[in-house]
Amino acid sequence: MNKAASNAGYELSPQLSGTSLSNSRSYSREEPSGGKRIVIMASLNFRPTDENRAPPIPRDIKHVSLTSDLEVQYWSQRLQTSRRQLEEAVDRVGHNVKAVADYLDRNR
């Protein structure tokens, strides 16, 4: 048990096991008014992996740039399209994000 929680009169509550907060700890204590006070202390052990990490946001977000793989990956994810379709859209309408998005919407 967390020492600070123990010193404040809280006791560990097992009611969170099996929930999405199963890695968290829940402490509760009886209040003078007769009610129960519950405190949830969440664990932040989540670390994104390379597969689920979004690419960094480009400096210029008003224009679609295809100069680096990371920018292509960003715009492909943002506009929900493939690299080939993205390159085709930029060739047809230019680098303006709105124009590229409109072109992709019309040609899906």
C-alpha cells in the first residue's frame, strides 16, 4: 500500500480488478458523514511503440510536403490515404492541404 494513503486512513480496495483500471490502485476510507471516499491512483506505464506512435507534425501544416518519409507518413495518416494516392493528389492539385483533401474526397 502507498504509505501516504495508509497514513491518511485509506485502505486498499480490490474493486478495480478486472476493469480497464486493473493496473491502478483504489483507496477508500470512511468519511465522518458516513459516506465513503474513493481515490484512484492510476499507473502511467504506457509507452507507445514505433508501430502505434504517430509521426511528428510537420512545421508547415498548411501545405502537404512529400520531401521526407515522415512527412509522407504524417499526411497519409492524417488524410487516410496511401502514399501513391497522396502523391497523385499533390501532382494534380498542388500542395495546399484543403485542395489535396478535397481531391482525395472526390476520388475515393
